[in-house]
Amino acid sequence: MVGDRVYAVNAAGVLSCGDAATGNRLWQLRLKGPFSATPLYAGGKLYFFNEKGLAQVVDTTKPEGELVSELNLGETILGTPSLADGALYIRSDGRLWKLGKSKS
């Protein structure tokens, strides 16, 4: 739940956005699953990591939601990512990634 919106992804990889007050579905978007990790919300975007290591970023500020980025990490990801100090931390079965802007 983010603000007045509820987001849920099903086993088939369909992301649904609903209005929390009315329960009405506002939009749906198909993602590439399967998912074990809970998505992470930051800055108007939802970050999904499927079990095969594919990161998918959905811009929730778009009227119908929009898949804006994908990154294949190529390793099994079952855990939920974390956000700290402006960086995203992702744990796979073999690595810990830190994704963020480099400090100059």
C-alpha cells in the first residue's frame, strides 16, 4: 500500500493497482515472474526482482503504470531488496549488490 493505492502481484506476474478507498482496479501490467521477494517502493517506482534475477522497475506515476527498466542480474533472488543511504541492496544466492549513484 502506497498512499491511496494498493499494489499486488499474483503468481502469474500480473501487477494490479487499486484504489484503497473504493477497491476499484485502476490498471494492470504484466511482469515476468515468478516472484518470491516483496517489491520495494521508492520515488514513485516499484522495484521487482523475480526468482531468476530479473529486476523490473514500474513507474507508478504513469496513468496506466509503465515498465521503465529491466536489469538481468543472472542469479537466483528470493529475498526482498533493501534501501539505505540512497542505494538499493539486493541479495542473490551468490552475491550482494549495491546499486546507487557513485560519490564523486
